[in-house]
Amino acid sequence: MDPSVYEAARSGDVGLLKIVKKKASTGFFLQKTPKGNNVLHIAAEFKQIAFFINTPLDDHQCRPLFWAANKKGNTPLHVAARVGSDEIVEFLIEHAKKSPPTGGADLESGGEARKELLERTNMEKETALHVALRYGYQRVAHLLIEANPELTCLTDMVNESPLFLATSKDYMQTANMILKHCPESSFQGVNGVTALHAVVTHKSELAIRKTSDLIYMLYFDIVSIVG
């Protein structure tokens, strides 16, 4: 990737973007770093929402940027989740419906496109939801859960579910939200430790309140596992 292209994405140089669009020079957008990052990965890293808004993602040559993974398997959505940019996450969720990878624009293809983007995993089998919770961005996690509650059923390479990550960090508001949106959410965690163990370990308020819906549901999940 040319240093000037990297700097434009890093700094959110919208002026340069407008010049490039007028010249119809899509080669600017298709350059990559040695780590496989495109301009959207870089813009996401530095939370440059204006760069996303002004990138011609509806152009058939630029559309792949939206879905592209770097060498670690991370899409721009993964990167935005890691740095906690709720603005970019919201933009990507909404834009996925308007610009699916196949180019379809109907409601069905748009809905499927958004689902596909949100469920994409990196080399660690992490969705953007896993990443947001791992790095402590509950607001981003809430946006992702609302957009696709089924994300809460997916586990990563080491068998960690979003519910496990939320409870292990004592994010009880997020844990309750997960159960509210998807009661069938996975309770699995790493090395046989479940979300219930995580709650008790943190000695949170919900762990003390035996009548809590969260504890109730997690307890019976453990019972079903051990028979």
C-alpha cells in the first residue's frame, strides 16, 4: 500500500477521497498492507467514520472492501469492534443490507447479507461480538446482539460463547440482554468452565440473588449437562 493511501485512511482524508472518486480511480481503494489490511481496515482502526461514509461502497469494484478479511481473518467490522467504534459498527450493519456482496438490493438479500457479515469469523473463530466483549465494548456488543441475536449461539475456537465472555468480565447488563434476546444462547466457556462458574467467581449481585433469571437459567443448563 502506498504511504499516501495509508495516511489518507488513517487520518480520514475525505478531500483526497473526493478527488479519487472524481477520477474514478478504484485502484486507490484496492491497495493492501503487508498484513492484508485494506483502506477500510485502517480507517476502522483509527475510527474514521467519515472515511467510510465517503468511500463509494456501492461501486462493484469497491464493494469487496466491505467484506474483505486481512491475514488474521478480521473484516473491517472485527476491527471496528476491537477499537470500540460504535459509529462504524452501526454504519457497517446498515450498509450491509444495502450492499450485499452479490450486488442484490432486495429486502431478502439485504437481510441475508447483514447476517452473513455479522456471523463472519476470523482465524480464531471469533465473530465481531466475541471481539467487542473481549475488549470491553458493551455498547458495540449491544448493537451486534440487536442486529442478530443468533450471534449469541456461536462459540470461538476455544469454545467461549458471548455469554461466557460477558459473565467472565462481570458485564451483567450484557448477560441479561443476551438472555432476553436469545434464551437459547450458548453458555459454554473455555476448559469446561461455563457462564455460571464465571458469575459465581465474580461474586456479582446476580450471583447472590438466587432468584435471578440469569442464575436460574444457567443453573439448569449445568444440570442438563451433568445429567
